[in-house]
Amino acid sequence: ARTGTIAIRGRLLSFDADPAVAGEAEAVRFIEDGIVVVRDGVIVEVGEGPAIVRRLDPGTPLVDHRPHLVLPGFIDPHLHLPQTQVIASYGAELMEWLAKYTFPEELRYGDSAVAGEASRFLLDTLAANGTTTAAVYCTTHPVSAEAFFAEAERRGLRMIAGKVMMDRNAPEGLLDTAELGYEQSKELIAAWHGRGRLEVAITPRFAPTSSEAQLEATAALAAEHPDLPIQTHLSENAAEIAYVAEAFPWSKDYTDVYERYGLVRPRALFGHCIHLSERERQVLAEKGASAVFCPTSNLFLGSGLYDLAASRALGLKTGIATDIGGGTSYSMLTTAAEGYKVLALQGQKWPAFEAFHMLTAGNAEAMGINGKVGRLAPGLEADFVVLDSRATAPLRRRMERVETRAEELFALMILGDERTTVATYAAGRRIYDRYQGGPRQLA
Ligand code: GUN
Ligand code: ZN
């Protein structure tokens, strides 16, 4: 996109590495008065504000967001487009929740107008929360994914999405077949993959809703497209795991089912990964796949507690996601806050720097898009979230006693939500501005 040059000034925060691995001094890049220079949607320079201001061409638009924080846009590696009206449905564990609330709602998404309206709501809401990239499950209906991609493209967003494949254990109107799932995915890939900032994910919903024939077709699809992202669910709930053991009696464990069909590989995103054995974690790690931690969903559906320490011990990459609408918040700050509590219940610590790394560069790495987004660095795409760590009365009051950056970020993550978003940028264009009271009207 040719949008010319602009400069954005603020308190810059970005991560060159995972602070848990490299240490804070190596990993954290903070500039108290910094500027990011953007040309045609791409970051061309990041540095000290006063020095860059002196060198900027006169006439370059400069947006001064000080004293607010400027971070890479948040990345949400797991959520469901058709579940914005399923969120906050009462009283069920995973399998009942799917049957009672989710599948009936997903039936509506064969209508492209329904999917288009939901896509606009979802992308408006993500922008208001500072999320600029997501990995999105649509429904079985190809029109649901087409509507989503069209809306994402209009906004200039980097997005990953897929048409769900499922050929059993759901209502007739939501089922495809092994052949149809393969063909429709192929068509979606041909039409949308690599168009602008969009990528298609190979999306078998999870093993319980695919026959072996469909998983074989999915294996062929994956082999034909070795660089594509893959997204599915793994080891979320006890009844689900028991069903997989029964439906695939030859399998060593749940992960083995996906492994058998060549789906455990780099850029494969496995949602939940709560009840994994050591062997499963090892296989996922060795094959370069990623686990996606969905804390609000895991608490809401009573699924269990994600063990970050166990993943780290084996080198299994972890991302963190909202999982709308099993999840209960669109905010990545709230998601991180609930993640902190899930880890606290297991005696695990999660400093704010590590959390903010995961929301940005860590999620980008889990999705295999770390060369594109997730950091404030030259050559990366200009997606930013601007955060006000004094946006609410509870935050302002807490900040009076904050002494370090780590304390500020921790309070921001625990108390922050969409009210903390000052502005959101995608490819250098402002897509949300709180002073305009909502998402900016796009031309
Ligand atoms: N497993 C299979 N489908 C789903 C879904 O839509 N939500 C969650 N949380 N788990 C799933
Ligand atoms: Zn999910």
C-alpha cells in the first residue's frame, strides 16, 4: 500500500527475543521517547525520538502518542469467527457446549451476509482491542471464509483463516466430505492464499469431527502445501480425549492421530494442549509445531490448566489466544491476565515482559510470521497498538505506586482491557482511534 511516509512517536516497547530465554537485558527493547518511521506500510526506522525528528523530511506527518506506549499490534493465534454470538453461553463442558450452542449457531454461516456482518463486527472489535493479526476458524461453508477474507483485505490486515473441515459428529448442514473438504480448501487457497497479507490455514476442526478418510485427504492437502499454516484442536477435555482413543484405536495418544496424517509440523497451531503426555509434548516440540494456550476458554469450559513450564522444558513453542467464543474476552491483555492466574494455580511465574513478548513476537513466531509482524524493527509491517496505562481510575490509582517498567506493564496487563487502547494501526494506517469513539470509517 502506498501511503507515503509517516512517523509515530511514543514510549516504544518491542522484543528481540523471549525474555524467559535470552534474559530481559537482551530481549526487551524499550525507548522512553522513540519514533517509528513507516513508509508504504512497512517500518523503515526505529530509534530515539529527538535524533529522528531532526532528520525527518519536513512535512512528514508525525503522530505524537507520548506518554502512551507503542507496541507491535497484538496477535491472536486462535479464535472462531462464528462464535461471537456463542460467547458467554451457560453451563456446559466442551462436547455439550459444541452440540448445544456452537454447532447450531455455525449453521447460519452458510449465508454470506451473516458471515460478512460477523466479520465486520469481529475485525472492529479486534481493532478496538489492539489486535491486528489473528488465526481464525470460519465454518465448513466456504462462503464464511470468503466473506472474512474480503473484509480483512479491505482493512489491510495480516490474517490467517480457514474453512473448517468436518465430516462426522456434527449436524448434517455443517458436514463436508473427505473430497469436498479437500476441494473447497484447494479453491480457497487458490483464491486467497498469499493475496496481499492473507494466508489460508488448513483447518480440520479436530479429530473427533473428521473420519480417517478426511484426515487422509487433509494429509494430502498438507503435503501439497508444505508452507501453509495448519490449525486444529488438541487435548482440551477429558471426554474429548476418551472419544479420540475410542475412534482411533490404533493411536498411541491424541497427538499420534495428527502425527499419522502429517499434520504435526512447523506452522501447525494446536489449540489448548492441556492434558498432553511427555511423549506428546516431545513430538510437538521436535516437529516444530506450536501449542496455543487459551486461558479464558480453558477456565470458562472447565477444561483444565495449560502447563507452560512443561512446554518450555521440552522446547515446545507456546502462543496465547482468546479462543472466542469458548473464550470470554476479545482483549489480549485480559487473556494474558487470565493466563497469569492459570499459571499461578500451578505455582508458575509469568513476568509481564514474558507475557507482552508472547502477545507480540512470541505469537508471531508460533504462527511462523515472525519475519512479517510482531516486532518494531525495520522491514517488518507497520502494525501497532498504542496503550494508555492510565486509561481507567483503577489503573491511574495503581500507577501512583508503580516504580518500575515491569510493574507498570504488569498492572496494565492485569487491569487493562479495550479501554486501554488509544489507537491501532495496520500497515501504517490508523484502523481504530478511541477519540473517534469507535472504529474509523474506512474509505
Ligand atoms: N474443539 C473443537 N471445536 C472447538 C471449538 O469450537 N471450541 C473449542 N474451545 N474447542 C473445540
Ligand atoms: Zn477453538
